[in-house]
Amino acid sequence: MAKQGQQFFNLFLKKYRDPMEVFFRNRDRELSSIEVHESFDHDPIRELLRLNVILEEDSGYRLDERVEGFLEQMLEAGDSAPVEWLETDLKDYDRWEALYHQTKDPSQQNRCVAKLVRILKQLRNRLVRQNSELQRAADYDYRTEADYDIKEAKLQWRLEETENLRAVLNAVDKRMRQSPLFHTNRDASLLRARSQMIDAVLSVGQKVIQSYQQIAEYLNRVRRDHARVRKLIRLQDLIDRYELESQSNVADVAEALEGPLIASFNFHTVLAPSLPDENPAMLARVLTKQGIGDAGEKTHRVTLPQREEPIEPEILIDAEELIENFLKQEQDLFAYLSTVRLDGEHLEIERRISLFCEVLTTPDLFERCQVNEGRRRFKEWEYLEVLPK
């Protein structure tokens, strides 16, 4: 972890690298003004203060919590902390809280408070990461694991981990709301850490419920698919051993199977092959009953498909040419269409109405034509009066 941290801080400019690393290594306490001015140049510290990377307090300087949380997550990336680690943090928190109440030394109490603040920050970061890692691992197991038994076991373990995480969240929330420490000690950093922890518990708690539902759905799908596979394997085993043909338990097996639907079973007889030669009349009766007679006696009928009349292609009208001719005369558009001939014949009323609507939707038509507010009638139809300009 130390080597990884040294390599990570090389991402920063050289003038910021040392201050950032020192502030992060001492994030459990504030650096005094004397320490800062003796250890670093004035310009990088002033620039980090301007960017709110470090903050100036009454008693010294400290790293901004957002930057601290970012660095902790980056340096701990790749660590898959199990839920048991969170329970260990809780036990550690309880020990330091108990030590705070037992001692009467103010310096020792301040040390306990600083340690408790550090534990709460670490616990909060792990809680935020834990749920996302559990969800990511469950998605990966569901999509990539090929063995059904192993996939089911992994998802069951992820589900139990999510339940444990919910228990840890409840325990943390109970301590944050009921612990007498926060009522007797009014340290600003401690109260701020408590407030941030309560917000984190509420946020992560909602996501944990969603993760639990998603993992449970994955697990149910796997169990259903696994049950189908087992039944298919059993059915294939029966087929391989010819039990479907030589045994009499086919109906029982079919009723017991609840997986994929089987359309039909073809029951094969186990009668002696010599029976058709010894009793051909019985065979003929059976074939006749099943609708299978002598092929030579059957009348073969050939059914020809009905001929479909060829559909004549529709003659298309050039709308642009039609509009140009319309603009050269004085009639309104609907009346003009009554004079148009298509293949030597006047347009039928349905075709005329369709063509009228098509021309109305032509771009830039209303810039080239005059549309009156009044309407005209033709038999039972009422239409818009469109005249050429």
C-alpha cells in the first residue's frame, strides 16, 4: 500500500506532490502553521488554499474532506473489503468510545475523539464502496459463470453479504443516533463526521435494498434455469436408454416434467416384427383406423394454388409539373383537378381528393398560391379555395 501511494502521488506536479502526500499521511490531525511554513514553500501552499485542496483552521491546516475521500478511494482501489471488515471497524469504534468515557484526562479524550473521527471517515468510505462492489460482483457472476451450481452458490453468497451489510448499516445508524458521546462532546470534527455518516447510511441503505432485490432476481432466474436444465438432462438420459420406447412409464415422466413443454410423444410398439406376416388382416385394420391405407388404392389429389390477378402498377403524377400547369390558369385547385386526365380518363373523385391533399402538403405551395378564407362545396364535400397568384 505504501509503494502504491508513492506512485500515485507522482500524478501531481512536483511542487504540489510533497504537500499533498504529507497532508494525506497526517489526515487524522491538523498540521500547525509552524509545521507547514517550515516544511513547504509559501507559493504551493497558497495555491492549494486557493483551490480548497487544503483548508486553514483556527489551530492549523488540514486536507479538505472531499480530497481526502478521493485519495482514500483511489489508494484503496482494488481492495475488496468484505463486510466483516466493517464489523471490525464497529468493534474498534466501540473500544475507543468506551476508552473516552473511562478516562478523565483531557488530552487522552482528545486523542480518542481524533481516533473516532478517523474511524467514522474510514467506515463511511467503505460503506459507500461496499454496496457498489457487491452489485458489480453479482452482475459479473451472473453474466460470466457457466456452471449453474457455482453461479447459484456465488449469488447466494452475494445475497448473504448484502443482508450482512444491511445489518451493519442498522448498527451504525443506531450508534450515531443513540450514543451519548455526541451529546456530551461538542467537538466540531466529531459532529461533522457523525452528520456525514448519517447521510451516508441513508443513501447507501436505499441502494442496498435495490441491490438485494436485483441479486435475489438473479438467483431466482438461475434456479429456474437450473431446474429446466436438470429436467432436460433427465429426459435426455431416458431417451439415451430407450425408456421412452421400451418402457411403460412415459406418461408418468411427462406429467412429472414441469420444464420445457413437450409437444407430443410418439408411442412405439414393442410387438414382434413377425406379426405383420402372421396376421396381415389385423395390420390392415390398424392402418385403416389410423387413416393409413394401401398407398396404391388412395386417390392422389393435386391442389393448385389460386391464380392471383396481376396488380397493375399505379400511374404516378408529377406534383411539381401539376402545380406549374395550375399556376398558368385561373380556376381554383379542386376545380382544376377535375380537368386533369390520367391515361385519357378524368380522375375519379377519390383520386381527385387524394391528389388535392397531396398538392396542399407540397413545400412552398402557399408562397406561390393564394388561399382564401372562404370555402367551396362540391356535392357533399367542402374544400379550401386555393387560387394561383
